[in-house]
Amino acid sequence: MEQKKTLALFDFDKTITDRDSFLPFMLFAFGYLWTIWIFIVFFPMGLICFAGFIPRKKFKEMIFRHTIKGWTKEKFHDVALDFYQKKMRSWVRKSAADEIKKHLENGADVSLVSASPEDWLWPFTDEYGINLIGTRLEIKDGVYTGNIVGGNCRKAEKVKRVKEVYDVESYSDIYAYGDSRGDKEMLEMSNHPHFRFFN
């Protein structure tokens, strides 16, 4: 009898954590004055983006080109680790952490699947020993360009990226955890969808 295989897919912001990580990371890395200035400058474009007139990828790249562009990989690594240890770790919901541990104990393949950049999520996945699928930032000549490689990892892009890593047809059970419309397609591809499951 063929052994059943399980895949568990977790969104990060507001699913595993009790808040979004984007603005807090910017505040942590660049301080209040610079971050507030950036968001004032790009506020009109943000409204246009969230109204659906320009892609979120394009809006994110505008922000990244005025913030992390020029950073080395080593600098981002150090800032991300500091951010996780001082801030982000305390935002992880215990119920979500317990669910991840339960799946790992039961032998499931477990992955984080997030629209946030992999570059500040890796300390979490390293600590829990799970795979990381997130938005990928471009590095050229050793420094960040501010551009995104491929698509912004949300909606259908989440499913596409998952299928690049896993043979989903080989799993008898796929669990998915999300909190927003950006997780809709990932939830629909699973046979155990969990929407706003943690508190």
C-alpha cells in the first residue's frame, strides 16, 4: 500500500503572524522619518495600486528602489536577522507555530508561501526547519537592484511557485493556511483549506 504524503502550505503575514511585516521592516531598517517620507511620496501611487490600476509588483519595486537598492546580500542578511530576533519573532501566533510543529512531527513537507520577500523571512523558516517560497528580490554584482525577479508571490503566483518546488499530484493531502484574497488560489488547490484559522 502506497504511503500517504502530506504537504502543508502557510501564508505568513497575518496568518502565522498577528500583523503584516512590510511596514514594520521598513521602520526597523530605515527609521521613522525616512519611512514616513517614502510613504508620503508614494501614497498616491499606493492608492492607485490598491484600486487595481497598477500591479502590486510595480508598486513594491518603486518602494524597494528607494530603500534597499544598493544593499549587499550580507547587509540584508544581518538586518533581517536582527529584525526577526528583536521584532518579528514575538509576532508569531503560538497556534500557528504549534500547527507547523504538528505537521513536521507527522512527517509532512511544510513550506512558507508569502508575498513578502524571502530576504527577511528566512530567519523564521530557518528556525522552524521549513521550506521558503516568497517574493524574490534581484541581486546584480553583489547588490540589490530594487527589482523583483519573476512575479509578486501572491494569488496565482503562489500556486505556480509551489508547483515549481513540489509535485503536488503526488500528495494525498494538501493543507493550506491563509487570511486574504492573495491566498485564494493556494487555498483552492488544497483539499484541507484553512482561512483565518489561527488566533
